[in-house]
Amino acid sequence: MKYISLAIFLSVSVGTYASNYVVIGTFAVKNNAVKLSRQYPKAGYDINPAKQLYYVFVMKTEDHEVALTEARRLQSQTKYKDAWVFLGTLGEGGRGVDIIVKQETPVTEPVVKKEPEPDKTESTVVEPPKENKPQTALDPKANIKDFYFEVLKEDGTKADGAEVTVIDPQTSRKEFTFKGNEDLAVKAINQSGEMRFECDLAGYRKNVQTINFKDPSATENVRVENDRIIVPFTLVRLRRGDISVLYNVFFFKDAAIMRPESKFDLDGVFAMMKENPTYKIRIHGHTNGSAAGRILEVGDTGEFFSLSGAKEGSGSAKKLSQKRADVIREYLIKEGIEPDRMVTKAWGGKKPLYDKSTAQALGNVRVEVEVIDE
């Protein structure tokens, strides 16, 4: 078995462990979460207070590796291609991070016993293992250190919503993505100790820091206070010619309709446009591959973040990428941004970041914002 070598425990006290939830969907309306969860005997739902969304999950376990493997299995064998892991605690007062799970190799066997599938669905429900032995942040063999990623804007204020992605510089593998300005316990991800952290926030330039886990204070500006390693990031607004990927804008499958969790990044773009009234932007839409198929789009109800009332049509991958760029523009117009400050561009699958047959291919499905005038 291949073990994930980065552990994140958010605000946990002695004897308390973060749980791993395998999530298949989120809803702003509680009744919608209830309806989905009732389709599966072992499914559950609860509120993520940070996002004010109800998360529907099919597994809850203390074993992080089991959760990751099950999420990958759901992606490869069911209609839940965007299944992911929430690490933390759901419910009022809970907190945690969404971990985007990338497929590495096809998972051909379920992690644990599979429940009978309900009629008319591709989804499966699983039971967590009977005996899970969570690794604690206090384990002396874990080689874990306390980190705080201090993310500030140019004016010195906290960059709320900024995300830091952990990357192994030896393999360019993305390990995890989590929120900045939170206390974390992080484990080394390779023998050398080298780690790269990429900090992103919609409307800002990406900031990258590389440190050595074994001697973090050797990196300029990184400091150690009370055994806590503080890694600073200062985010600078996008300038003319800059292109930013909206990593947290997600779409429903075959749809130019955004998932609810996309709103935070969109609000970042909105804030950028309001704070810089002379900015003009181009919104680029990209897909993975060029196959044609059905296309769902916003219907007469005007639901940008729900499939309720969606219209169904069909078209090319380029048409889908166009409609996805257009729907972001339409949302920003609805929020008050002038239409003549935004244009769109459709690329379909012409500009992939990864080979479409690899595990990283989901990264080809993206939306980018380019500042074309300031």
C-alpha cells in the first residue's frame, strides 16, 4: 500500500482526531442534502459552517489513506467524478479543509464491503473499516511540525480564503490544498525535506515558497516562534497581462452551471473588479478533450449554482467551454460589474495542462481570468 506522507490536523487537542469524510455532493439547501442522503442507507450529511453548505458523505473514517482510496474509487467507478475528502469536523462549530483527490491509478476493487446499490443510480455506499488506528500529531515517529502560513494582502490585512497547495518538488506531485492563516501540523513529504508551497487567491498573483522541512528557518523570512514555523506570503493584485486560474470554481458534469463552493473564488474576482474600477478582464474556458456531448445550462430560474430548472442541449467541447466562461461573466454582471469590462474566450480542449489520458487530466477543466487592461 502506498501511504500519504502529509498529515494535517486542524486545531486538534490531545486525544482528539480530525475525521475524514468522503463527500459526494454539497448543497446550500438542507432538504436537497437530505434527499440525496436518503438514497443510501449508510450516507450522512452535516453542515460545513465555514462555507454554509451541507456536505453529503458516504464514509467517515479516521484512516486518511482509506478515505483517499475510496474517493478515487468513486471517481473511477461511479458518476461521482468529483468525489473528494473533507478533513476535519462537520457540524456547528466544526472546521476543516477540502482535499482535492487526484486519480493516480485506476482503483479496481472497493476499499471495504460494498452495499447494494439503489435502483437508478451509479453510486455506491461503503462501510468504514471496523478497526482504524488514527495517527496522532503527538506520535514521535511521525516527524510532524507545527506550521502557520501567514497570508496577507498588500495592505497588510489577512487574505481570507487564500489557499496553500503542498507540492513535492522532486515529483511535482500536489499533495494537499488547505486554507491559509490557520494552525496546522504538517509531516515531511519526502526524505530530502524539500517542500514547495503555492499560495493562491482569486484576483491575486500566485506566491511560491520553498523550504526544507529539516531546517525551515534557513529560508529567508521564515521564522520559528514557540516551536511553530511561520511561513509568510504577501499577495499582490493581478496586473495587466497576468492570468490567474480559478482553482476553486467547479462545474457540474457536462454543465455550464457552477457548484455552490465556487462562489468564494467568484467573490474574489468580484472584489478585484470593484477595487480596481479600470480593470478589464478576459475569462478563458477550458475542457479536457474535444468530445461533443450534452450540455446543461442555466434555465429561466437563473440558478447559477444548482441544476434546478437547468436547460439541456448538446454541442462541442468548445461550446461547453464558451458557456462556462459566459456563465461566470453573467454572474458577475448580476452582481454589479459592468458588461463592457468583461469578454470571454473558449478554448475547448486545445490548451491542456496534462495529457487527457493521465490521472491529472481533471486539471485541464478550468477557468482562467486574464487582466487585459488596468
